[in-house]
Amino acid sequence: MKYEKIIKAEFLERPNRFVAICNVWGEEVSVHVKNTGRCRELLLPGASVYLEDFEGRMGKRKLRYSLVGVEKETPRGRLMINMDSQAPNKAAAEALEGGIINLEGMRGKLKIKAEQTFGNSRFDFYAEDQYGQKAFIEIKGVTLEENGIASFPDAPTERGVKHIRELVKAAEEGYRAYIIFVIQMSGMKEFRPNDETHRAFGDALREADKKGVKIMAYGCAVGEDFMTVKEPVPVKIL
């Protein structure tokens, strides 16, 4: 997936979940944050951030810019991280249709539909293969990393636990069920559930693994104006 117009800015502060104050060409500007997660380890004063510029295509927008990326200082150097919560689904759709994400148990070219309901949940994707096998897929974007290990969530998520339990029900009813963690950065050694932040999510993930839900993680190539699913990352949930 690719953005139309990106500029670099300096992060100053985040007065609420939806708005950040950034230094844009020497002026303090309010920008929309396209991620309602905490992101406390990313949005630090002075951090280099990347904004999508909507000049000339504002529509009903109130703010000209949206914050979609950030550079994080790590022991290995600067790490580019996409922070756009809508990007994982877009990148996953491209990867599913292009065969980059391989769904175990599904064969041939897939028919993909977005935002499909099952039980009390709406999953990100529904898929059918050439032989009629049906599947539900839930995508989770990952922006949290430490020492090359990516983890999710960065804040408690009861909604995430609910999605996992509904995927278990789908698997029990004969559907293939997948949860795919799209890691919005490159170079990660492995993925783990963040038990320290939300143990219930990790426990639900482990239970789902035992009951047939396939748990996968993929790293991405990330630039200032693009994010593309690149390769599988080992998952360690036990």
C-alpha cells in the first residue's frame, strides 16, 4: 500500500488519542493520529514522524495532516514504523491476493471479501479457495517492539479477546480460522503476545492455537510513503 503525499515533521506532544502537535516547517500544527493505541514508546518529544498531506483533497476533513509513521531509536539504529491502524488490512489484502501470505489448508487462488460477520463479531476477511474451503481471517497491526521482538497488544483489548474466541467458534463449525499479526516494521526476530500488558489476550491466543486457529505473523517493508507485507516472522506463544 502507498500514500499519495508524505512530509517529514517533528513530534511535540499528543493532547489526546486522536490529535498530535507536530513541528511542520517551524510551525506547531495539530495533526490527526491514525492510531488510537497508546504508542507511548514511539511518540516521544523530538521523534521524527511522517505525515500524510491531504492538501487539495480535504473533503470533510478538519485537519490537513494525518500521522502515519515514526522513526524509533533502537540499539540497532533507527527503525521506521508505520503507525496507521488502517494500513495492516490494506497491506494484508494485497498480500493475500498476491499469494505472499500463504494460508495453510487453503489451496489455489482465493476469493477474498472484507468485513464479514460471523456470530457476534465482524472479521476483517472471509476467504474461499478453489475447492470450496471457507475461512475467516482477523488482522492485527503490531507497532510494539523491544530488542527485535514484536508483540501485541500495547494496551488491554477486550475486543481482541472476543475476536479470538469467535475464531475458535468458527473453527469448531468447520471453517478455517486465522489470526495474522501484521508487524508494521521490518527486521523482527519473532512475535510474542504481550502477556505483561494483557495476559487474557495471550491466554486466549494460546487456547485458540490448541483448538485449530492458525496464528501467523508477517513483517513488512516500510518506507516513508509505503508499507508492503514481506515475509513470515516466527511466532512464539508458549
